[in-house]
Amino acid sequence: MSNQLDHTIVNQDAYGRAVDRFRQSGIKLPTFAQLADPVASRNEIEAITGSADPDAPDANNLFRVHWHNGKDRKSLVDVPEHIVLPSELTGVDAKIAVVIGNRFPMIRAHKVLAAYGCLVPRLITGQFDPTHHRAVWPSTGNYCRGGVAISRILGCRSVAVLPEGMSRERFEWLENWVTDPSDIVRTYGTESNVKEIYDACNEMAQDAENVILNQFGEFGNYVSHRAVTGPALERVFNAINTDGTMKARAYVAASGSGGTLAAGDHLKERLDTRICAVEALECPTMLNNGYGDHNIQGIGDKHIPFIHNVLNTDYVVAVTDKASDALNMVFNTTVGRDYLVRRTGISQETIAGLADLGLSSIANVLGAIKMAKYMGLGSSDVVLTVATDGAEMYGTEIDKAQTNTFGGNFDELSAAEAYGRYMLATTTDNMQEMSLRNRERVFNLGYYTWVEQQGVSLEDFDARRDPEFWNNLMDVVPAWDSMIDDFNQAAA
């Protein structure tokens, strides 16, 4: 997997064809530094993005693949959009700060950043020839949409691989963006069926034209989140910490591909923040070497991602999908919102902001509440977390919950029961503070996926035990940025 981190041109012919393609199309690439701190390049970025439609396949939207987009998804804001959930809602004194992912362009989810971080290094090193190769994006939903979006605006062929049981909204988006219906590969199962995705990709890898960009094993995913998402979260904390007395106690994120968790490595280094990984109680892989099926769409499990820095993870928390399904109803129906206003007295602005929380985002919030209770946090403590996408991706899931969970009758009493049971009554069960032995147990669990099934060498697998392995990954960022500048200049 070392070729992922190359920062020299390894195929001059492929590089030249990519440069020609970008020159003809007038495409320019942002550097990772610009995505990490777009405000520092405000004039250039605003000149490039202009009035471009954030939902259109417009290459100028590459300069919006960051956390600083405003609510209109066109403007550039100084501090990433976020919600600080009030204690009246969460039932804990600590401030739960949620950075909002549906401000990202094209897919309204932060996975478009990971897709950029995985494909662009291949382009600028000549490992991906846009005139020849096809990018294959294995995913449980949002990453493959991000990959299709990035591929399309860069003029690259692509294919999305995802479980057939994911939300209808994901498939509708893909059907509108792919060039051919066959570019959507539906594998068996739902959120937990990641191996079936790998199997499909391994079969596709037999064709040399297919380049598999597996988010669970692509270090570009880790690097982009540590370099871009980490500083964005730090900026959010600094904006909240107006008097300098607050502490960033924990960062909470669902395991997913392990990419978003990389932001925790930045926050721990800068703010001494504890890192908490969230998974589904129905499939407690890290917590209990378990298995199962669940509906917290946006996280995949029954394996340990290769790019998850397990030995730097401090806590594991499990959240039931019954909670995310039920609270999705409370947050995003008229009955549920009316009840919350009467029950908690929270503002209409806060109520409206709950629509920015998709299923995995709700799970992250619940994980943050569990951490606040477990750590005994108070009003000067902050727990940071991420809303990977918003409720717009889960309209059909509300319909399912209305029928399957509430018997077609979600009323005020149902809302009260769901809110009381799944938010206010959140407890510190189904979580573990990770000792060295627990971290090693979870790390070793990854052996069966990556060495036995996916053919990673034992040497490469074990190299990730060293903390400096992860720190040294970040050395590629300035090297890649220099290559992006050179690429842009050649394509001008």
C-alpha cells in the first residue's frame, strides 16, 4: 500500500495525459492547505467558485470541498458551521458541539473530502490516468457518492459499489450522476456487509483498467481528515471558547472507514482531547468482537478499518439503531419538533438545526452524551463531534420507522417516549475505556480482514503499531501540495 503515499511522479506518460485533460477542461485543483484553511485564500477561492451551483457537476466546486461553506453552501465563513446543542435538549451540562457536514458541495456530506484526498494524489503522481482508468469507490453510501462526484467533474470514469439495502435517496442521487446505470454495483446486504463490497472490488481489480480506491484502506482518507477536518474542529472549539476557560475533553466519531476519526489525532495533539469511536450496538465489533446488522447508515463494521489508528483510541461506545431511527422521527417530523419545543423550550433556530443531523450524526451525538456522563463533564467542558450528513438523505427511513417502529401512528406520546428513552435516559452502558490490552485486542482483530482476506503483508499491518507511523504520514501533505501547484501550472 506504499504507492498510496508516493509524492513523486511514477508514470510520466499518465501524468502528461492527466495534465492535457485538465488543460483542455480548464480544471484547477485546490491544495490541502487551501482546504484546511480556505479563509486564508478567500479572494482566490471566491473568485474561482463565484456563483457556481454547489449541487452541479462543476469543477469549481472542488474549492468548496472544505468545512467553511456557509448555510447557502456558496459563501465562505470564518468558522465552520456548527451547532452547540443546549443542555435543555441533551440532558448534560457539557457543551455538545456538532460540526455540520451537509454544507459540502454536490453530495451534502463530508465524504467528498475523503474522495478528493484519495483520488487526487493518484492523479498528480501519474498513478491514475483519466483517459484510461476507471475509479472504483467501495462504500456504504456517502463515500461512493463523493467519489462519483469528484470523478465526474475531473472527467474520470467511475463506478460506485454499495450495499443494496442503503437508503433510496443515495441511489436516486447516484442514478442522476453516473453516466451509465451499470456504474452502480449493488452488493448484498446493508450497512454491516462490508466484506461483500470488498469481494466485488477484488473481482473488479482483475481488470487493470479499474483502480480500487478503498476508503477503509486508503491513507489519503486518513491524511485528508487529519489535515483538514482536524483544524476545522479546532477552529470550532476556539470559537466556543471565547473566554479561554473551556476544555475540549473529547472527540466522538463513528468508526465508519476510520477516516473521520483521524481528526481526533490532530485534536489530541493540539488540545489533549480524548478520542471516542462509536459503533452500532447491534454489531459491536470493537466492543465485543461482535457481529450483526443495523441501520445507522454511514458507518460500516464487522471489521477494523486499516486506516483506523486503533492504538490512539481512548474509548469505544455502542449506540443502538433503535435510538437513531426513533430520534430521526422526533427531530424531523412536525409532531416531534412541536413536542421538543414544548418540552425543552429550545429555540426555533436549534430545532431547525436538527435537520442537519442524519442517522450516523444522531449516533455521534448520543455517543457524545454518553461520554459527557461517563467523564462527569460540566458546563466548561466541550465534546466535539461531526454530523457527517443531514436528514435529507433519510426521508424514506422516516417512512420506514413510521410503519415498522410506531405502527403508522407517530404522535406526541410517541415523541415523548422516544425522546425520554433514547436521549434523556442515555446511560454509560455499552462502552469501554480502552486499556493497552483492549487497544491491542481491537488492533489484532484487523488481522483477519487485512492479512488473511485482503492480502496485506504482515510487515505493513504491524507497522501501524508505531505512533510515529501515523505522525509521519502527514509529511506527504506539503509534498502533495507542492505537486498540486506544479500540476496546476503545467495544466494552465
